[in-house]
Amino acid sequence: MTIESKKNKLGQNPAKDQTLGVPLDGFQDPTGEFPKTTYHYTSTINKAARGFETNELYLGGGDFNVSLNVEDQQPSQFPFNQVMETASGHVIEHDDTPGGERILIKHRKGGGIEMRADGSIIISSPNNKVEVTGGDNTVIVEGDAEMVYKGNLNQTVTGDWNMDVGGNHNLNIHGHNKQHVLLNKRTEVSGNTEYITKQSASYKTVENKNELVLGNNTEWTKGYSKEHVEGELNVFTDNRLIMTAKDEYIQTAPVMAITGSELSVMGMKGVIGGEQVEMTSPVYMGPKGAVPFASGAAFYGSFHGQATEAIRSYNANVADKSKTAFQAQKAGTAGAIGSAGSASNPTVKKAVEGQETPTPKKPVPLADAIGAMMTMGDFSVRTVTVDAGDVLKNKILLRDDYEGLFEKHPTTQEIRSTIRDTANRSLIGNKMVSEGRLNSEYDNTSPPKIGRTASSKQSSRFGFVPIGNSIANRGKRFKG
């Protein structure tokens, strides 16, 4: 056999080919990748295992208002930290360093999960994070929680979205706030409500609007206030109605009725009446008041009644003055009159005697007529009663439902706290059971599955079924 035949040809022996260039002691990487340059001329044990380096997850830039409360990790102590690091930089650590126990799974990009010594868990993703749950998902946080989204946040809930806030609910919106409700919307507030709009406010209702105030209602308007009603406007009050105006108060209508058992219409000046306005009153006085023959009243037209005597006196007075003047003129100018002929008799001025008036268009507003108008018909005084006996108010406040103990639907914790008082238990116990908030056996002091209670006296019991796998537990723990 020749020397060449003894030589191995490349590719004929793969096992031998894979060991080409590998030192006989086996401590050298044929690719030259290991040991890394940071481990040249030093120990090749991972620096994180020896405490010279600390592998940490990517935590991003954070937020100015949010503290992550992540303390610095103390260096590991050799040989408590078992580190496995791949060529690209993936790291898995199981650190048992006293006081710094943790488990770390880190991607070379910085993302991963870390379970720290105090029980905290840190999950980091320098890029996208996707969570998919095929069933239910429950998150319970015993302490505080903060969520910061530097971008947009979109939530889609195909079912109901229920939120129960035990304390305050504060919502700060630096932009616009839009709500689109396809069905009904209801807001119930057990305390006070306050709305502040620094600019304009607009409310539109396509159909009916009902507003009920069971207390006082006060409205202040600094500018002008206008109310335009295309239909009928009714204002009813069970007490006083007061309307004042500093400059002008104007009421205009084709038909206007003002009725009152006691009516006062007064003014410094003005006009009352019209061409077809009928007036009925027992007394008329002038501006000087009740002064006989000097009240200052002036009457134009004719009057029927006691004024007839005044008219006849006026006629007699005029006739008498005319006769005297005629005689004096006749005596002084007899010659002239004789030459001129006989003079005609003097004409006596007569007062108008057309004193009769047609039948009044409306009945005389006597006391009986006024009383009828105030108690019957469209112009009568309406009796206004809102929530007599506070029935609706108590129903809204749930005072009748829970005997004044709650003014809202109570939680289980509030019910338990309240029924500790035996008096309260008898008041609302049955109500809570009917609403499904308490079990019907809530008042039973004996557990239902056991059916017995512990006696105040001590009694000895011996078990016969040991708990645990060891026979040594027979004298320590047992099941009766």
C-alpha cells in the first residue's frame, strides 16, 4: 500500500473532517467566535455569574410622571448564579445570590421577563407585544396601577363594559370629548352635580323633554334670555308669581284676560280703556283723591244715573242765562230793533241726553262671576302639586326600599357591615334576600355543609384517617 493510499481524502471520512483544526485538548472554538474578546486572557466563566456584569431588561425612556420603582440589581456572587448565554447574546439566569435571588430570561434585543428577589415580575418588550387569550382573562392588582400610552389607545368591547369605581373617578381630557350612544343613556348621581362650560353650550332634543326638580330651581342669566314657543305656553304656580322689569314690561295679545279677587292697577301716568272697553266700578276719583267736589276728575260724554240731575240743572242754567241776556239786549236796543224788525227767540243750548247704552258685551264682573272665573274654566287658578308626600323622591333615593339605611344599591361589603346590627338585619334582611343580594340562609349561624356548631365546652376527638403520606402524621393531623 502506498503512502498516498493511507492519506485520508477530504469528504471520505466526515467524522474526521469535523475535527480538522481542533486542538487535541478541545478548549478552542474552531470558528474562532469563542472565547469572546472580552474574555481574552481571563477566566471564561460568564462575568454575570461572577458579579462583574449585571444583565438587565430594556425599560425604555419611561415617563416623567410615572415611577417604575425598579431598584438596581445587586451583583451576583459566584457560584450562586447559573448563567447560560448564547453566541448572539440571549441570556437565561438562575441566580441564588442571597438577597438577590432572581430568574431572568433576556433576548439579545433587551426584551424578556425577570422575576426579582422581592417577588416582582418585570416584562419588557422593546418592540411590539401581543397577548392572545382564547378564554377568560382575569387581572387582579392588590396595590396601585398605572398605564401610560405614548400613542393612541383603541378598545373594542363586543359585549357589556362594566366599571365599578370604589373611590373617585377623575378624567382629564386635553382634546375633544365625543360620545355616540345608539340607544338610551342614563346617569344617576347620589350626590351633587356641577357642570362648568367656559364657552358656549348647546342642547338639542328631537322629541319631548321632561325636567323634574323636587327641590328649588334657580336660574341666572347675565345677558338676555329669550324663549320661543310655537305651541302653547303654560305657567302654573301653587304660590306667588312675581314678575318685574326695570325698564319696560310689555304684554300684547289679541285676547287678554286678567282676573283677580283683589286687583290693583296703578301708574304714574298712562291710559286705561279703548273705544269698546267697558268699565265697571263703584268709585271714580281724580288725582287729588277723595275730596268732595274737588277731586280733580274730568268726565267726557254722558252718564246714566245720578248724572241726569246734573244734566237737567245744566240745561236750566243755560236757559236762564240766555233769557236774561235777551231781555237786557231788548231793553238797550229797542229803537234799533224796532226799525230792524222783530228779533227771533234765543236758542237754548241743550245737553246731550242720549244716555242709554246698549247691553254690555260681557257680564258685569261681580264677585260671583269673578269667583267662578277663578275656579272653573281655562282661566282658573290651577292647583299644583309635585310629588306629594315625597313618594317619587324617596323612591329615587331608595329610602323606602332600604329603610333609610342606603341611598343607593349597596355592595356586599356594605350589606355585611350594616346587618351586624341586629336591628338593621330585621329591617332589610328580607329585602336583600328578595333582591338576590343575600342568601336565604344568611341568618343561620351554623355552616350548611356541617350542620353543627362548636360547643363552648372542650371535647376530645380522635381521628382515624391520617392526613399526608407519612405514617408519622397519624398522631399530628387527622380527619374525623
